[in-house]
Amino acid sequence: MTSLDTNEVITARKAYYAGLAGEADKGRSVWFPIAVLALLLALPALQFTGNYNYLIHLVLFTASYVVMASGWNILGGFAGYISLGHNVFFAIGGYFAGMIFARYGISTIILAPLAGLVAAVFGYVIGLITLRVRGPSFIISSLALVMIFKILFDNWDFVGGSNGLSLPANDLPVQWAKLPYYYAFVVMAAFTVWASYRIRHSKFGLGLRAISKDEIKSESAGINTRFYKVLAFAISAFFVGMAGAVWGEYLTYIRPNIFLIILVSVNMVLMCILGGKGTVAGPVIGAILLVVFNEFFVATLGASEINIFATGMIMMLCLMFFPLGIVGTLARLKKLPRILNWD
Amino acid sequence: MGEIIQIVILGLALGGVYALMGSGLSLVFGVMRIVNLAHPSLIMGGAYVAYWGFKLYGVDPLIMLPVAVVILAATAVILYKLVFEREARSAKYSEMTVLLTFALAMVVEGALGTAFTNTQRVTSPDYATDAFFIGDVFIPKGQLYAGMVSLAIIGALALFLKYSRFGYAIRATTQNREAAELLGVNVNLVGLVSFAIGIGLAGAAGSLVSFVFSFYPSKHWEWIAILMSLVVLGGMGSILGTVLASLILSVIAAFVGTYFGATWSTLTFFVALFVVLMVRPQGLFGEKPELA
């Protein structure tokens, strides 16, 4: 009779998992995201050859949504708590950094991490309250939150009420004026995607995914679900708040109508659903696709009403026929190209 | 004292309209477990039916009401067949439908906005700007008529649910879908009909709203939260609860609006929604805590 030593079993299991992880790593092309990042960092060199401000704006816009959608994905994708109110943190980040910038002239790019932390604190507190309910109730409570914050910001005279506040523009020549924000957003996007990868591969991320599958079972398996969820809420608020901080200075004004419109939060949700929520690459692909769609609709049809119609239509079709999103569906069919396998 | 009576009367009249707006939402949730975030945008559709009926042909919105009901109910049948029937098999059904109806709301908003632009409109029959006076207290005719018509419609709905054979089937499905199916209720048909009735009520509410509030397509976001607050406070699925909640909240909102300013009166609804969801998610009369 062989005696089983617990330590031996544990070592064997560890070796087995390390082997599995090594196999997964072999299938992963790390060079691809790095190459994309390098390309994006070099992109502004085009400005030497002509005026590519529009292209720069588009990449910047996409990068800002990559930050927000990936941030949203940590709560909505990994933990499965769909929030339609994440633009509240966009507004908190934007107003916090924007007010300090207006008063003391400290650039919002420096303030962004701090603004993210402020948003995270708000997220933690709000999460403590709202994460007591789940499913439809949570979604509706997040909508109520946006409405409440909209009215509060609209009537808070200190931050300019509904007219908002205009911020000084930087004094760089037009050709280079967008670049600080461009680099800020590209770096933030890279950081967010990296962080989202690390979270997905941590014990914390595993816990979140367990919660999204079955919260009661994961709680009985010993996961502190309440703490996990609230922490996920705070982390996702951090990223969204960080994006909001720089966004205000880039537009040179902050106003409730920029941050607290429903389209912003819908975009975050839709990007994740379109790309594949709960995956690392999903929000990135969703953001790229949606920004391209939006530009296409605005350029060809011109009206924002059509844009709303089309966004809603894409979302409906996606939810009905494509609930796993692009990355999720391809992965299920085992046809996901290696360069998109970031999980 | 006169002032307080005045505020209460204004609140109750408005509450009557809100009750009709919310009861369709509540009915649809009760039977089909759909949190229909598109309901307010469909109310907006009903408002446009009444508006154009009045504007183009001079038909009174109260007479346009049945027309709006029919148009919206027909829309509901199409939507049900196209979208919701197939969704009923999905695992995370009720969470899924929230997102789906949210997207539907955007589609409706975009379609209405494209067709009619985002300018503020209001139907203006004579009584909309007229009022009765009883002593010091004035009662705006528009709001009074709208409130009374809406309470009459809800009364008729309640009688239908309580005494008709089909009403039994609807209530049975609300209480327990599987058991109703086992006893021979065609739950799919019940779902279809109650969805059509619910959205038809949105049409009715729309034509009343058209002369009570000014409206534009993107206003429905504000109504979503207001209506959700009524339905959640009343207990999802309970129509009586919705009516009581609308009357209570509207009166409170009227007081808040008078003493603190109009912006804060809407905040009453939003804060109520938030607090009720957190403290008592089943609302006043709800029995099913499963939503929590």
C-alpha cells in the first residue's frame, strides 16, 4: 500500500499547473500588444509630414474608451455585475482633476492617478451600498445613481452648475497640442490592459469569475464575496476616474453634460459586450470597433439621433445573437487568432 | 392650510398620470419578468401619436388615446415575436432583458428623434391651460382630466384582472409560471397578451402625458428612473402598489418642489428608488425577493 504524502500531492499539482500555464504561454503572442503599443507611441511622428490631428484624435478617443471599457470590464465582465452608472466615476475623476487644474494649474495628467484614487474611494463606498443587491436591481440602482449625480452636479454652484467650467488650453503649437493627452491616454490604456490581465490571472480574478458564475456557491467555497465585489467596484472606478481626469483638460471644459450622459456609460457596456465581456482583449476590440462605427455614422449620416439609433441597434443584435462577443465567440469555436489571445 | 391642500391636489393629479405610466411596466414585469426599460420611450411614442393627431387633424388627445393604445399594442406584438419570445429561454433571462430593453429604448429614442427632432413639444387642447377654482385652491383641468382618465383605465384593468377568465390566467402566471403552465394555462399567449396590454397602457399614458408635460425623445431617461421608483416602491408586479406609490411619491415630490425648488422634486423619485432598492428591494407589496 502506497502512503500518500500531502506535500507530494501539492508539489505534483503545482508542477502540473505550471506545465499547463507554460503551455498557455507558448500559445500567447506577447509581441503583438507590445508591437501595437510601440506603433502607437511612434504614431505622432506623422505630424512631421503633414497634419494628422484627426487621426491622433481618433486614437486618443479610442484609447480613452479602452481605459474606461477595460475598467468597467473588471466589475461587469469578471464579476458579472453590470453597471449602467459608471460614468459617475468618469465625472468624479474629471471634476476632481479639473477643479485642481483650474485652481492651482497642476496638469491633470499628473493628477490622473490621484483622481483615479478619489473615484476608487467613491466606488468603494457606493459599492458597499449598492452591491447588496444583484441582477436587475443592481442595474437599476446604478441608473438611479447617474440621475442623482446629474442633478447634484447640475446644481452645485462651486463647480459651475450645469454650465460647467472652462479650463485653460495649453499653449503648444496646434500641431503638437494634442500630444500630451495622446501619450497620457495611450500609456493609461496600456497600463489598464496590463492590469486587467494581471487581475484576471490572480487569485482575486479567479474569485471574481467564480462570483459571476455562482455567487452563493463561491461564498460557501470560502470566498469573501462582499469584499471581492466591493474591491472590484473600486478598482474599476479607479480606471474610469483616471480617464475622466485627463478627458476634461483635453476638451478644455468640464460640464455635467459631457460626463453624465447615458451614451458614455452605454458605450462602456456595449464595447465590452461587443468585444466579449470578461476577456482582456474584448474591451479593446469593442472600443476600436465602436469608435470606428461612430465615426462612420457621424460622417455619413451626420445626426446624433441616428447615432443613438444605431448604437441601440448594434447592442440589441449583439445581445440577441452574439452574447459572448467577438473574442468570446471565437474562443468558444477555438478559432481565436493567437494575436488576440490575451487571456 | 390652503397652500397645503393645493400642493396635495397637484401632487395627486400628477400621481394619477404617473400611476398609469408605471402600471404597464409593473404588469409586464409581473407576468414576464421583463424589467422593461424601454417602457418610457414607448410612452414617448404614444405621446407623439396624440401630438400629431391633434396637430394635423385637430383631434383631442383624449380621443386619440384608443388609437395610441392600438398602435402601441400592435408594436408590442411585433416586438414580442421578434425579440422577447426567443429570449425567454436564455439562462440569465431577467438580467439579459434589462440590457436588451435598454438598447431597445435607445433604438426607439433614436427613431423618434430622427423622425421628429429633439424639440420640446406639448399638445395644447383648451383644457390643458385652464383650471377650476374652488375657493383659493385651483385645479388645472389638464392634470385633473389626465389623472382621472388614468385612474379609470387602471380601475378597468384591475376589474379585468380580477374577474375575467383571462385575468385569472394572467394573475396565475404572475404568481407561479410553472404551476400555471401545469394547470393548462397557455403561458406564452398570456405573456404575449399581457405584454401587449402593458405597452398599450404606455400608449394611453403617452397621450395623457402629451398635454401634461412637454416632451422630447431623450426625455425618457428621466422618466425611466421616475417610473422605476414607483414600480420598485410599490413592489415589482403589484399594480395596486404602483398606484399607491405614485400617489405617495408625487405628493412628496410636490412638497419638495414647492419648498426647495423644482429641480429637487425629481430628485425625490431618484433618491426614493435608490433607498428602496437598498433597504427593501421587494417594495411595499412585492412578495418575490428573488429580484434582490
